Amino acid sequence: GLDGVTILGGASGNSIQGNVIGLAADGDAALGNGANGILIDGAGSTLIGGLVPEARNVISANGEYGIQLANPATDSTEIKGNYIGLDATGASDRGNTLAGILAFDTTDTSIGSGEAGGGNVVSGNGGDGIVVDGPQTTAPIIKGNYIGVDANGAAAVANSLAGLAVKGGASGFTIGGVLDAERNVISGNTEDGAFLDGVSNLNLYNNYIGVAADGTSPLGNGLDGVLVVNSSLSIEVGGTAAGQSNVIAHNGTNGVELDSTANRVSIRRNAIHTNGSGGIAIAAGGNGGLVAPTITAIGSVTGVAPAATEVEIFTDDEDEGRVYLDTVVSGGGFSSTIDISALQGEFLTATATDDIGNTSAFSSAFQVPVFPLLTREGPGNGFYIAGQTINVTATIDYTSTAPITSFLLTETIPAGWTFDSIAFVSSALAAVPQTGQGGPLVFSWTVAPAFPLTLTYRLVVPAAETATVQISGHATFDFGAGGIDGGIVTTEIVPDTAPPEITLVNGPSLSIECGDTFVDPGFTALDNGNIDLTADVNVAGTVDGGN
């Protein structure tokens, strides 16, 4: 068969814009050319498409490739803003038989761009979406494309193999870029998102692999998000600079997978999560056999990792790395001071990366316990009476299974108030404040108490106290790597200056007939509105109904 458009060696400066190549004029019905939609062989500076819809080519349903670029003399080709493998609406599959785009041993090829309207939609094709192949391939650019999805980046229109395949010794370029407009969406493909086979010196930065263009909606590739095989070397999947991390999620098997021959593949600061088999899978021997870290305790996040590696710590819903938290250097062990109070119930994981760029798999997940919860109940209805002793009850509940090695409760009491005694404690204390001591009061358990823990202590209120006051305090507990502060809990107590109110059941007066027996209808006594003191009232005297 023949190509739709052919430009051969010696030609230069041509533009192919606004065409429907392989479909009928309506942009819908298949009417494919027998070979390629477009073949560029040895020509220079060809522009295919453009930045505005009027320049867009629809290149679909052809018998071989949508676009084939061949020959090192094919240089400075720009492919922008086209629909390749779709109908003219950008929504329906009209795939080319083989790959959407093949660039073989070409020079300075740009597939997409960081400009508005410059990205291609390459989806629905019978092979890979985009193939970059050959050892003489130099300096290609792959930016801003939708690969395996529709023109809105919201629904899968799968390429039948990988979304992007780079192989055959191609080297020395970046897929994506640090700007939002340079990001590729590589999702919804039947096999891998990105397949890297026998290549070197590649960077994958800021791509969405397995999610829709909104960065969150699941749109996974059928196998791995990124698969690296066949002695591939010196590849960066994400990085440590701003804008370099990828989202790699919801793929059918692993987020990133390396075979035993892949080495110096650094996997840094990406959001890798919710993949079918795991986050990072490395066959024995891959990446130098670098061992994953082990997180051993929290307070500080501590653990062990190979010496002279950078340990990256993540949080996740399971055992991957959804959110990057911190990087620390391991000397055989590591410790990070990240604040874990906002991570209660989540899982921590870590990777290690050595000085030549090998990254380990994720560590086993370490769940951050839900911290003990302190509540406090002041004296009745939150009131005190000057000059008297009041009871304060602190209750601490803890439902996680992680063992606590020590526990403190520190209570700050108002100035001039003093500790009297312990009224009740549900688990034996190791140390208590002294009678007559002012605040802060420290109650300690050197052996973790049984939970829920209840402690009621008595305070002496100064006779001259008239102010509204606060008792504040916090629990401090140790999961094995230093004390963790559970946060301040404050209770307000106000002075009780109003006398109790006694209410007669039948009102303030009562009439009886002379000679009748008096029956007391009763009364209620309430303090501060709802503290029932009725049983504490003494009734004296009698009623003589005969006079």
C-alpha cells in the first residue's frame, strides 16, 4: 500500500496542516491508506500540525503507522496538536494498525511541546502509542501529549501495547518537563504506560501515568506504569527538583518495575500509589541489588538503611508512596523529625538511593498509631466553690495496637491552686505530685497503663479565688523513638457564686383544711441549673394540721 503523505530526502521546510489522513472527509468513517498516514524519510524541518485547531491533522485508520519518521537525516521534525488514532472529535477509536508515531534514528524530533495547543492525542492505535527507536536517535522532545486517552484526558482510548516505548539504544532526552504544559498523560493503555528497553540517560519528569488529566481520577495502564528492561542504564523517574515528580497510580501491576539487568534507575519523590501489585518491583540484581530500608520506630521516624544512601520517606494508604515527606542521609541508620501527628492511622514507607543513582523498592509499611485521646471533666457542671476541694477527672483512651513504652500526663493548674490527693486511678502510677504542690502536675507510668485509663485527682481552690480559670494539659507517650506530645486539651472552670435554687412542687404556698393530715408535696433543689442537690437538703420542723 501507499502512504497518505510522503516527504523524502532533500526536502526541507514543509508543513502538513489541517488534513484528515486515513478517514473520510467527515473525520469519522475509516478510509485508511495502505501504509503510513505520513512518512518522512530524510527530510528536514517538517511541521506536522500546529498550535490551533485549524492546523490539526487527524491521522487515523492507516495500514501501518500514523506517522513514521526514518533516517538520521530526518531532522527537526515538529509534531504538534494532532489527533493520531482517533476520529475528528478526539473521542472515538480509529486506530492506525501499528504505532501512532514511530521515530527511528531521527534527529531533534519534537513530539508535542510545552505550548498551549501543542500536545498531540495519540490513542487507539494497534501497537504502541509512540515509539522512539534506534541508537542514532538524538535529542527528541516528548512533551504535553495525551497518550492512551481521549482529547479531554478523561476517558481511556487504549493503544494496544504500551503508551510510550523507547528502545533500541535511544538515549539522552526527557519525557515530560517541569512545567504543567510539558506534562504527558500516559494512561489507559493496554500494556505498560512507559516501556524502556535497552536505553540510557533518560528522564521521566512530571508525567501522569495511570491517572486522568486531572491528576487524580483512576485511568490505569493494564500492566506497569513504567517498565525498565534489557540493560537500561542511568534513568531518572522523577527527581529532587521542583516539578520533576510523576504521579504513577492505578496501574494493573506495578507502579515501576525493573528487570535484573536495569541499573542506576533513580525513582525519586514521585506519588506512587494504588497500583495492582505494588509500588516499585525490582528483580534480583536490578539496581545493584540495593536493599530497601526498614522503618523501626516513630517519635522521630527511625530505621535502618544501607550506609551512604539518601532515604526518602513517604506516607500512603497502604504500602506504596502517595505523598513524599522528607529526605535524610543514612549512615546505616536514619532518623527524620517529620511531624507525625497529622499522619495518625496512615502508613509510612521509605526508599533508599545510592550515590550512583540506584533506588531500592519501598520498605515494608509502618503504620502510625492513632494517638491516645485525652478528655477531661472538671467539677460538677464546670463550677468551683472558693476555698473548697474539687475533683478533676482525666480519661485517656487508646485503641491502636502499637506498644507504648512510657506514658506521662502533665496538667497545668491555675496559679495559687494546689494538688491535694489522688481520688481514683485505674492503673497504678509510678510517680504522683506532692500534696500542696502547685502546677504543673506530672503523673507518670513507666509501664504502659491499661487503657482506657481514668485518673481523678483533687485540687484545693484558694479561698479568695473569683476568676474563671483553665486547667490545661497533655499526654506524652513513647512508641520507642522518643516522646510524642498528644496535644493540649483545655478545660474551663467558672466560680460558683449563685446559691442553689429550691422549688416547691406545688408553688410557694399550700392550703389545707383544719384537722387534715399534712402531706408534704415535695421540692427540688438545683445548683447552677442542673446539679441536683435535692437529696442533700435537710428538712426540719413539722406542720400541725389540727390548729
